Amino acid sequence: MLILVGDDPARIRSEAALARLCGVCPISAPSGRTNRFRLNRGGNRQANAALYHVEIVRMRTHPPTLDYVAKRTADAKSRGKIIRCLKRYIVREIFNALCRPQKVGLAA
């Protein structure tokens, strides 16, 4: 993910831009009255694979993620939809850690 962000993290202006760059932004796929979303197949495939590995490990060991998966499974969501939502959440965390400008306070 560090290679994807590069030397200038300020070039990625929003969490949605990073999601598109990683290929995890939802794409509308309407059919009649049903409005569904599917996963973007574009973007950096290596970054998408890295997100998938992070997500699989979190689904096995991370307690908040396990709670989320149990809740969504009880809501009759498919595993693919759960994975898509978790990838987007992980991208949001990465954006906040790597790309969001940090406020630097002056010591008084």
C-alpha cells in the first residue's frame, strides 16, 4: 500500500479516490427496479489482492470484524457483499493513516 500511495500522499485527495485506485469502489449495476452494486475490476490489482489478504486475516482473528461478519450473516448478506464492505472499510483506515494531512501543533 505504501508503494501505491507513493512519495506524495497528498495527490490522493479523498478516501473514494484511494478506493478507486485500489479497485474497491462500488459500481452501480442496476437491473429494472433493482439497484445493485458490484465491485470495480479496475485499479491496481496488487493493492486489491493485498486488501483481500488483510480482510481474510481480519475475518479470522479480529474481534470487531468477526462481530461485523456475524451481524451481516444474520442479515442474510452474502460473503461477497461482506468482503466488499470490509475492503472499503480497510481502505478508509489506510487513507486516514497514510494520506490524511496530519495536524501539527506548535509547542508553546
